[in-house]
Amino acid sequence: MVVKSEVLLKWLRTLRYLAEGYPVEPELRGWSWQSPPVRPRSYLGLAVQDVASYCPTRRDTWLRRVVGVRAQPTPPMRVGLEVHGVVTSVTAVLRRYLFSNYSPAVLSREVEKAVESHTKNCPTRECAQVVRGVGWLTYHTLVSDWLWSSYGVMPVPAMALFSELRVDGSPIGLSNNMRVDAIPMANVVVDLKTGKRSDVHELALAAYALALEASLEAPVDYGLLVYVWWNGALQVETRGVYIGPDLRKSFLDARDEVIDMLLTKREPQVAVDCPQTCPYLEVCRVENPSS
Ligand code: SF4
């Protein structure tokens, strides 16, 4: 992952004040999945993106799940896929190194191979630059955190061990095969983003936190959104989020609205302010030429 432990710890100091002033009630924890409001009205195996949708009317969810439209990823989505892919691949190389006798030269060659396997899939030069930058930053961050931990200065960097985790979200109505970018500490979930900042990213953090709580029976109160983009050089911005009562309620309300929409098969309107990166632009324009 591209964020050092010290950045994460700095955010946690700030977020802890919020948590102390406005704690999460037990009924809003993921482990309360047997009773409302966490218990869903129906178990549809929703993807996080079905609930935390970038479409203002969630018409993309309806198109995917009711109509059965399969859209090809747009170039911005391809950047996101390759960025996530390179983090997974480089982390896997590091993990193998930590438990083997690789020499540093072999490690470096393995990381290079992992990075290039993703840059070559990029549709644009800028995509390749972001992917290469994120791949090497992941490597340097994990190695430096590991070295600091070996001197006892930092905790052992769980980022190297607990990233790209599969989580069962079915107790709260989500998919039984969710993927969480990283859990660097027991009570923190990290989500890596390549697009514009959006409030729905916070909803996604709430989804991951509730699913983790349902699986692990341990509180997950904090989220870290990590944005990466290219602007002549790799840019990285982090934002800490307290996954408090209001955010949890917003996610649960949104989840229930999606369940209602899918059970009734009610068709949402075409949005008036569609993001130009939406892969369904052609579909919605064909169906509603006035949009
Ligand atoms: S084109 Fe607009 S209305 Fe259609 S799914 Fe995309 S954002 Fe939603």
C-alpha cells in the first residue's frame, strides 16, 4: 500500500477525538446483523458499488442487476483496475520475499516484472505513469515500514500481510466475496481511489467496516481514503474518515433503498448530471435521447 504507517497513525490521533465524542451504538455494529437496522430486508448479495454508486439515481445498479446490461470498463476504470492490480502484485512479491531467501537484486527484478505486467495493459501513457509510480511507491513504503519495525520504532506493518482481503458481506446483505484493499490495523480499513473525490467513497468505507465487523466480531471505526493521480509526478492524498453513527445510518438507508428498487424492479430516472466517465452513457442516451 502507498501510505506509510506514520501517516495512518497521524490520522488516527485526529479521528479518535471524534469517536470519543460520538461513539457508535452497538445496534449499528456489523455484528448486530440479526436485527434491524443492520439486518437487511432481503439478501441479494449486493456489490459495494451497487450501494455506493457514482450514478445520482443508481440507474447503473438497475441496468446491471435488473436489465442485465454488461458495460465495458471505460479508460478511467481501467486505470483503477491496473492500479489495484499493481498494488496486489507488488505486495504479493514482498510477502514472498519476507518468507524466503530472495536476494535484494532478485526482489527488485521481481517487483519490476510485477509493475510492467500492469503498465503494459494501460490504455494511455498517463495510466502507465500512475501504475508505475504506485507500484514502486508500494514497494518503497512497505520496505521502509518493515525496516522501521525491525528496529522496534513502528508496529509490524500489517499492510504487507493484510491487503486485498476477501470478506463475507452476506450477513448484511452484501456479496459473500467482497474485496477490501487493506486492513493495516484491526480497527482501520483502507480504500485506494483513482477517480475524483466523492461522498460515495465514504459510504463504501461504511460497507467494508460493517462487513468486517460482522465477520470478525471486532469494531472497525476508522477509514482511510487514499487518492492517487498523475500531475507531472505521482500525487497521493489521504483522508481519514470516522465511520460513526451517521455514516453507518446513511449506508444502511442507501442499502435498503437499493434492495427496494431491485425487489420492485422500479426503473430509476436517467440522471441529469451524469459523470462523463460512466460506462452506461450510451445505453442511457439510447433509452432517453433527450438526456
Ligand atoms: S448514464 Fe447517467 S443515468 Fe445512466 S447509469 Fe450513468 S450516471 Fe446513471
